[in-house]
Amino acid sequence: MAIVFTQQRQKQKYLITLTAIILISLIFIWWNFLIKPKKETPVIIEKTFAPKEIIINFDVFNSSLLQELQPLEQVTPFVENVATAVQDSIPEKVGRDNPFLPYQTLLPSPSPTP
């Protein structure tokens, strides 16, 4: 007899849980999808600003501090071996004559066999 009573009690717990889940789902659907929000008239606020005047001082180019500046020396890269540096400084032909041509046109055409 006790087993039947606990089974009924368990069924009641499941029924209450299922009812609560369905009720929460219906409330969620009602509030998010079925209730239409109140239409508010948008308030348009127009702010006008006077453009700021831009003044560029070109007298800086004539200043004595700018005239005293010296150009920097060109910095050479660090080289451990001088012989490789000389070889690297000799320019080699790099790339193709016309890089926009496809590779197929660069291959020699096969000569016809008689």
C-alpha cells in the first residue's frame, strides 16, 4: 500500500512541475510576442553647431629650430661576413618580364614533329 501512495505522490510532483513549466512558457510567449508595445512618437532633436575655424600656422616652417636640423645618415644593415655582403649587393634579375601573363604563355611552344 505504501508503494502505491509514493507513486501517486511522484506523479503529482511531475504534474505540478510540468504545469509550472507550461505556465512560465505561456507567460513568456505572451509578453514577448503577443503584447504589442506602445507606439511612442520619436522626439527629434536637432542640434546645430557652428563650424570651428581651422587656423594652420605655417610660420613653423620658417623657425630657426627647424632650420638647424640635420638630415640623418642612412643606416646600413649589420653584416657578419663582408664577402656575403658584397655578393648580396650585386642585383640579380628577379621576377618575370611581364608578371601579368599566365604561366602557360611563358612555356615554349612544342615544335611540330615532321
